[in-house]
Amino acid sequence: MSRLLPLLFILTFVALIAPEGTAAEPAAAVPVKDAWPSFRNGPQQLGIANGKLPEKLELKWTYKAGDKDAMIASTAAIVDGRAYVASLNGSIVCLNLKTAEKLWSYKTKETTDSKTFLPGFKAAPTVTAKTVYIGDEEGVFHAIDRETGKKRWTFEAGAEIIGAATPHEDKIIFGSYDSSLYCLKEDGTKAWQYTTQDRINASPAISGHHTFVAGCDARLRVVDITDGKEQGNFDLGSHIIASPAVIGDILYVGNYAAEVFAIDWKTGKRLWTYTDPDRQFPYHSSPAVTDKHVFIGGQDKRLHCIDRMTGKKVWTFTARKHINSSPVVVGDRIYVGSDDGVLYGLNMQGREIWRFTDGRPFSASPAVAEGCLIIGSESDQGLVYCFGAK
């Protein structure tokens, strides 16, 4: 026994000084609190910023994603002093948050031929401690080294990927237009595949060990993350474009039939249904949910504020065109883009307190962290704007 003690001491010491990252790190790990690592800032997809913005919001910098066909339709990610922005020209860039210096770029295909078609990114990037995850419009799911921008691995789904991926422990989950929800392990191998009856647009929300998927088959499906088995299947009346938000047992989402629901996902019971009797238009926007309110944009050109408990209308704000951008709550303010080319800032009473005009549609949603708001527009050059305090 006495001879084993020195060996045990050496092994313990080696374990203590081993370099960080030698062991597998959970896919869901995000290294900082004040971050916006995914489409709706976390697995519940509530659309609420962890940090703050200055009272006076000013343009800090502008970045051009390309010379043509570089429109940005997806939400950026902000983690640890870096911004990650994907565009329809098939590239994702990592920018220094303070200076907009490009630290690295990654393309969907490795080519030096400028005439080669590069599948674009409609999905938003999801950033974890080591990896950037994102799917492209040809159905390839990419895992990119967060520090270097080098490809770690790719996985091929059967069709286009529009929704963002959601990490959970040592797994990463996303949907595809091939009607499947995929769950991959950290090395890119498939843990399970769950098949629905139509295309999946949404990013999967997570509560506990359950994930939720809603898509063009007009069903809300509850899936156990551990084994990919269905735990619930409920009719939503019409197909779903947007991603759901979830608090505890209650899930919030809008559908194509101009309805917004609060649903008990364990029983399938609709706790309330919100409709506007005067204007019946689809909801492409994903809701932002606070303890009191649900905020959601509509194709009726309006941002709707709904009482979270009762489902009654609190107020609406009208833009000049569709609001397909998903709103973001930052303290006592709400920010949302519109197809009218304006990024709006509202107070909790629905009054406009700030605006920025690009002139090209803002279908992407804002990302807010580290005192900055970042959003890209559908300008041909893919203009990215960073707002904060100069």
C-alpha cells in the first residue's frame, strides 16, 4: 500500500494541472453570463437579454458582409467580446465586438472559385464554450471551432435547415425541412432522429429533459431528449413558422392562422388563445416572454403586447410593413425590426422611444449582450450594425 501512495499523488497532481479542454465539455456550456449565444438567448427561447443597454443608443460600427447576395436574415450571436454573424452568401464571420475587426470567416464550401454556389445561412448560429453550430440551406449542419473558425465536423440532413440549433448537456438538437428533428452527439454522430409529417422551421425549445417541436404539420410535439421518444402530440390548428418559448409547463407560440397560444405542454390544454378580431394575419415572429407579457410581431405590421396570464391584448404598435423579426426585451425596453427597414425601440407602454433606419428589411432579430445591440439587414451587401455607447 505504501508503494501506491506516491503513484496516486502523481496521478492526482497530473489531473489538477492538465490543460483545460482535455476532457469533453458539455455542448450546452456557455463561458460567460452576459452573452447572447443563440437565436432567442437560451433553451427556453424567451428573447430576454441578460445585460443592459445604455439609455442613449448610438451607432458604434457598421460591417459589410459582402459585395452582393450577402443579405442577413438570421440573428447574430454575442459571446465573450465576439460577434458571430451568418449571411445568405454562405459565410459566417467572427468579429471583434469593440472594433468590428474580422477575426475569422468560415464558408459552407471550401473553394477559391468565386463562381461556385455557396449554400447560404438562414439559420442563426449557436455558440458554446468551444463550438459554433449552424445549419445551411442545403441541409448540412456545421460544427465550427469557436476560436479558429476551422471546421470540426459536418452532418448531412435530408433538406434545408432554417431553425437554430439548441444545445443540451452533451447533445445538440435541430430540425430540418426533411421533417425530422435531429439530436447529435458532440462528435457529430447521431444520437436519435424523430420524424414528423412535414417541414420543421422552428428552433427547438427545451424545458428539463423535454424538447418541443412545431412545424408545417400543425402539431406540437413533446420529445424526451434522453431517447428521442414522443411524450405528447397536440393539434395547433395551422402550421407554425415561428419558434416557441417555454416557461415551466407553459409554451407560447403563434401560428399561420393568426392565433397566439399559451399551452400546457404536459396535457395539451390551451390556457388561452389570442386573436385580433379586426386583422387576421399570420405570425412569423417568435415571441418574447416576460413574467407579465408576451410580445410578438405579426404580418399585420404590428407588434402585439399580450397579458401573459389572461391572453388579453395590452397594446399594439404599428409599423409600415410586416414585423417578422422577433422582439427582444432589454430591461424596460423592447427592440424589434420590420420589413419597412426600421429597427424600433419601444417602452413597456408601446410608445416608440428610438429608431434606426436602414431602408432594407430587418427580418433578423436583435442580439443584445455586453452593452451592445447587433442586427443585420437584408441589404445586398449584408450590413451589420452595432449599437451601444460610443
